[in-house]
Amino acid sequence: MSTISTHLRNFKEPTKDQLNFLFFSLPVDAETHGGEKAASGELEKMEISAVLTLGVQNIEDAYPGKLHLIPPYLAFSSLDRKSVKFTIPLATIRRVERLNARAGIYALSLSLWHGTKIVVQLTSLRPTADLFCSLLRDALKAELSRGQMKAVKSFINSCYSEILLANAEGDDKDGALPKADLSSSDSLHLGGLGLRFKYPGDPRKLREASKTKLWTTYLKNHGRNLTLLRYPQCTRLVQVGLPNRLRGEMWETLSGSMYLRFAHPGEYERILAENEGRTSTSTEEIEKDLHRSLPEYSAYQSEEGISALRRVLQAYSFRHPETGYCQAMNILAAAILIYMSEEQAFWLLQVICDRLLPGYYSPSMHGTLLDQRVFESLVHKCLPILADHFTAVDVQLSVASLPWFLSLFINSMPMVFAFRIIDCFFCMGPKVLFQVGLAILKINGEELLQVQDDGGFIHLMRNYFANLGDSAHPESADPRARAITRFQELLLVSFREFAIITDETIQNERKRFRSEIVHSIESFSKRSAIRNLKTLQRFTKEQAGLIYDALFKAICIEAPPEAALPPPSLLTTKEGQEERPETRIGLKTFRVFLSEIVTWARTEKIVSNGFQQRVEREVAEHEFVDRLFFFWDVNYRGALSFQDLVSGLDGVMFNDLMENIEWFFNLHDKNKDGYLTKDEVLTLSESLLFIFRYEIGDAYLGAVSRFMSNAFEYGDALLPRPEGSDLHNEPPPLESNQPYINLATFRMVVLADEVLESFFETDFTGTFRLEPVPMMEIPNTNSSILGGLWGSLTSDDNRKIFNRLTDEVGRTIGKHQVFHRPAIGKFTTFEEPKARESLLTPTMRRSASKTSLRSQQSSPRVEIPSSSKSAPANLNVPAPPSALSPSAYSPMPSMFEAAATAAALMERTPFAIDDARDEDDESDEETEGEEDDVMDEVDAFLEAHDSGLTPAEQELAQDLIHAEPVK
């Protein structure tokens, strides 16, 4: 079994719209989710310059930026793209009013679902502002007609923030849940398994009550869940850590998975119901890993936790069958289920795998391998001394760093600290993984320079992670310095010293190394496919590799159809589980593949026009090629696997004269009854003419002509005649679809002609040539101006235009010539060799009878020249420049070895700090001083955020808060 994928080659750099979707955490199907598009047509997107002001005096500064209308969402980002941003579903906007402001000021007031008011001052020209308002009005009407605004109330009632603020003092907002609902059964699941089995860590040490108070204050003024406005303080609070009960909802909001859950209500339950009882390769792998998912956490020592984890992973595998289930998914799902319900975890898992970390959790793990290469590059740039030391002592950085990235540090450090990093990951994006990884190496730099091997590297990292809660400066005289833990030091180094690692940095590095990783993965896939063959037949590994190269090139040129899921069965047993995925090619791809192997399966034209000489290759289409496809499809699947192609080629490339004649006969014997009909004889003749179509001279054409004459003459002579009839009379008529000649007769007719005998003895096998296929270039993804211009100039279409132009000029000056390259090329002159005398003598023609027919069938021996007993023809396989060492087919190179051993490294070390503690009376034990400590930790992350507005512009923005609507 082997899966051959070329999708890595088809990667395209994201467009501006796609980058906006990623930045604002929007679903990919944002334009269509939740229902049909508006009846008036597709809703337009638009962006406009604007100044955002929160509708509460002196709470936040005004920020200039870009306001984006992306139906059904409204989004904003400040000019620096990090200070302020929000993504709001249009269904949560209750009122839009234009404000009566100073002359020349165009401002809108938006009232959101939770009572939050924001003012946006449109700073573009008046016609542009009018157009934006018109498009916004149309989008709001579309949301109203779809009924999405009615769905908001029931959705937000499932969010814990509503319960939190409903019980906060002074909260009197409409639509909040009553306090009694806090203990209802519907609200218990919102906190995930942690509410029942307790959250990791000691709530008092984690200062849960103080964090909850800070977040309650922030959510009151800045909206919550679907209407959250992300100002600088939001990022700072996330860096300090999220409260346990609010963590799941904030992960949803920050990652954008909440928009998927809002857009697809009930889909998680529907997927489970439709696939109940179904088994597959993915479900088998899930069952193996269920009890290896955070086993130290009490929830996963019970059936309740295991069942929840099983349902989430199976639902994802059913919704994404091309991915199914991959390594480390169980760790992620188990971690997020502590804080989220099953439905929430399902949608968050989709966002992680598809958008935040694409390619991490896939069969090839290409995203993980690419980011490991990027991380190594960043270590060389930022920590060159350490990188040189690792190179000198041959320490593989990915041995330790790959599990960090793959499990988001969950398997490497105590959960209470790993979840803090995950908080920042959802808020700030994947760059956090690189920043934290670099900070770990820098903090431990002195000790790492003493490491001499991989084992010492891993041991040092485990000791460091086990002591993250200890003081970073235990010998300091300053009590505030002694209070700083190693984990706080890690975050400070990550976000201050490595703030230079931005999203653009990661994007550029990925673009730089993508081709290298793709080639490495393709090389590894090739070795795996050859190892997974059931049999190599008579081929060597090198020859099987050449067949694979031709197959891979064919798949790149003509992609095979996607494999359809097997039909559901009424009874499922362990023996009847789904087959493992395997790449199979259809007829179109097979034609391309055969044209790379066989000379007569392609048309090669040598074109000369006085300016250039080029070879143009086209794939030949003929019934003979199609017949060969179905002949090799021994399992009647309508598609061929790599094993089918190897077995099929083995059946023809090692044949001698008699075996080739028999193979050709069986290929045209459609019903496999041992006879060819008259129609099949004609078809066989057409196949020979197809193979000989570009040969020089009339030798092969004459041979086919004589073959047809002899075949029909000899076939008629052996037909049975009624008893008592005159032997000199014509035989009775025979239908064209009735058995006509058998293998012995066909062999006799072929051996009657010297040209055909030579063809079947050596020439036919010689047309199958296993030759190295040039490595295909990966499509250029350079999005720069020069790169795009060069790509346009050197495109295939432009080359064809240039060739046509030079051909026309060549015809004008009389120098245009086209030659077809022959498939065999044995004859180079027009002299036709003399054919052997026919074996069909006049005596045989007059003495044909039933007796002779029976004797011919029972004893089909024919006297043949000794040359027909020669050894099999040699394969046209060029000798490799040097013998391949066993390492050429060794399991994996270094980075792949790290990926293969990741399973062992994913074994998590239990940490005492993760022990769950009771939350009773935690708020009473915390003092005001401890709450101040939390604010001090927040302030430790503060940086000057210049909004970019002058004092006068800030004053104008604040005045708009009290402006009256236009009447």
C-alpha cells in the first residue's frame, strides 16, 4: 500500500483576501456559511480608512486603521496591525447611526449586541464613505433575511462570559442570564472536563480570583464572545494568563473557532449520528492512542473522559477523511477538552489543524518539518554560537524541538505553564512557538554549550521544564527579583528579546525552505512506496525507483481522480474494515505514465525552423493503450496502483520471443477463451500499425499486410467443413465475433514473417525503456513584482506563442522542417527486407479437414529457428554512476528520524505542580496585595502603544462619543 501525493507542489502563496481571513481569524467559507448568498447577488467586500473610538469616555484612546467589510463580518485593525483589532459578525450589530458631527466629518455609531457602542470615523473621500455605508446596509439586510440575528441570543447563552457578567456587581445589561443559571446542567459542560475533574494546578497559586476580576472589568467595557474588542490590554491580560473557567471561551474567541460553531449549529452532533458504528483506519489508530492521552489527568482515567475524547477525534476524522487522524492530535484534543465542551473542542481542533498549524497533523507532517527547518534557520541567525556548537557535536535540534511544536509544549512542561503558552498562541499566532523556543535555548545557553550528544540535550531540557516554577534569581537581594519565576523569565525573554520574530519573518522563512522540504518528503515517500511493494517481481530497487519517477511525473501532469469512500455496509466486522488508502491512477494518468516508459506511447516531433531545434512530445491516444490499461487491471477496479504497474511491466519487459507472442495474443483475446475472432485479428493488426506508425520505409507496413493475408488464409483453411462437402469449395460463412484462430495458429503466422519475428524477439521489448526522469521543478511561488513578471514571461503559454511565431518565420524563409522520431528505429532506409516464404503451402490449403484441425489444436508444435530460443532481451536501464549504498534506502534522513522518534519523545513526564486543587474559598484567601501583583505582572508586559493620532485628533474622536445621530 502506498499513497502518492503531489499537493505539496501545488502550494500557492495566499492572496490579500486570504491573508485578511487569516489575520482576522475568519472561517474560509465566510462568504457562504450559514445559508445562501443574498438573492440580489454576491455581497461585495470593501475596506476603508477609519478611526475607531470606544463609546465610553476616556476608557481607551482612539486608533486609526482600516475598517473591513467581509460579509457576514465587520473587522477592524489598527495601522500597526497589533494594537487594536476586532472581528464582529454582522448579526450582532443592533443599530447603525450616522452622527451629526463637524463639517467634513463622516462618522458612524454602531451599537452591538451586548450594549457596547463604538464610533468609527470614516476618513476617506465622501463618495467612498457613501459606498461603504451602502454595502454595509445591504450586508445587514442579508443577515436579517437569513435569520442569523435571531440565532445570536441562543448562541451567546451558551457562553460562560454571560454567566460571569450576570453575577458581577453592577451588571444590568439586557439579555444576560439570571444568576440561578450558574448551577444549571446546561452551564456545567461549558467549562469542559475541568469543572467535574478539577483544573490542573492550585487556584490560589494561579491567582484565579484576581484574574477573573480583571477579565470581568475588561469584558464589561470591551464586549465579550462574539463582540469582543481586542485592545492592547487584552493581549497583556492573555500574556498573564486566562482564568480557568474563562479559558475555553477565550480560546474560541481568539482563534476564531467560535465563528465556525456559530455558523454550523448542530453539525458536530449530526456527524456523530451519521457515522455511528462506522470503523476505519483512523478509528483504529484513535483507539490505540486514547489511553496515552494525558493519562495522569484524572478525567482520562475514567470512561467519561475517554468517551468524550473518542467522539471528538472520530468526528474530526469523519469530517476530514483525507487527513483522518494523525500523531499528536490526541494530545491536543485531550488538553482542550479540559476547558471546553466536545463541540467547542471539535471546532477548535479544526482551526488548529487547518489554519493555525497547516500541515502539522497530516500524513506527511510537512508543516512540522518545514517549521523545524525554519526554527533551525532562526537559531543560526539569533543564536549563532549555540548553532555552531550543535553542528560541531552533531546534536539534532529537532530531536527536542519537534515535540515542542507538535504538542504545543503540552508534553514537555507542566500543563499549568503549557496552557499559558497556548493562551498566547491563540492570541498572537504561531510566531509564539518560535519565540518561546528561541528563549528556551538562550536562557539555557551556557549549559547547552556543555552538551555533547542528543541524550544530554534532552536531559537538560527536561530538568529545566521540571523547575519552571522555581525562582529565576534565588540569590538576589531584591525580593521582587526573587519573586520572578523561571516561567515568567521565559515569557519576558520570548516577547521582548525575540519580538523581532514576526509573522512576516516566519512567512518569508517558510517560503525560503518550502522547496527543500517538499523534495525531502517526496524522496522519502518514494523509498517508502518501494519498500511497501508486495513484490518487486524481477526488477531491482533502482528500476522500481525509475518506474515510480515516471508515475509521479504522470500524477503531477494529470492528477488522478480522488478516491471515493466505500459504500456503507449493513454489517461491520473487524474483518470488514475499510482498506488503507492507496493511490490509484485512471486511464488519463496511465496514458501519461506509459508515454514516459514506452516509445510508441508518445509522439515525438523534432521541429527545426532556422532559429531553434526543439523536441515536442505529446501523449498518444489509441485503443491499444486503453486495452493495456484494462489488461493490467487484474482486480477490475478501474484504476491501477503502483504494484499493478510494476507487475504489468514485469509481464512484458523480460519476455523472450514466444512469451511476447503469447502476451500480445492474450492482450487482444477479450473474452479469454483462447481464440481470437476476426474482429480481434483486425484490432491486433491495427495495434501493430499504431506501433509502426512512424517507422522509416515499408518493411513494417508490408509485414502487417502479409500478417493479415496469412492470418485470414490460414484461419479459413482450418475452419471445419460439413461432412461430405467438397474440400475445394469455400468454407461456410463465420460471424466476425466467433472464435477464429488460436494461439498456435497466431504463433505460426507471426513466425512466417522475418520482420514480425524480429519485432517480437527483441524490438518490442526494446520499446520499454526505464530511463531517469528529470526532477520536476516546483512551481514558483514568488509573489514579488520581478518574480511575478518573470513567471509570466516564462509561462508555458508564452513559450507556445514564441514557438508558433518562430515556426511561421521558418516557413516563410523555407527552413521549417518536422520529423517524427520512430518508436523502434531499426530500419533507416527505404529498402524492404525479403520476407521468408509463407508456411501456408498450396497442399495445406487444399487438404484442410476436421482431422487436421484437431491435430493442429492438440499438437501445436512448430519448427522455429534457433534464434527464437534466445535469452530475454536486455532492459534499457542505464547503469547508475555508482552502486547505491544501503543508506540510500535507509528508513529516513535526520529530520525524518526526529519525526519518527517523536512518538517516544511525546511520552509526557508527570509534574506535581499540575495536581488539581479545590477552588473552595479561593477568593477569600487572596488578598488585595496579590491582586496588585497580578497587575504588576500585566505592567511587566506593557509597552508604549502610540495610537498615531495627534492630541487634536484624539480630542475630536472623544467628542464624537457624545455626538447626536443625524435626523
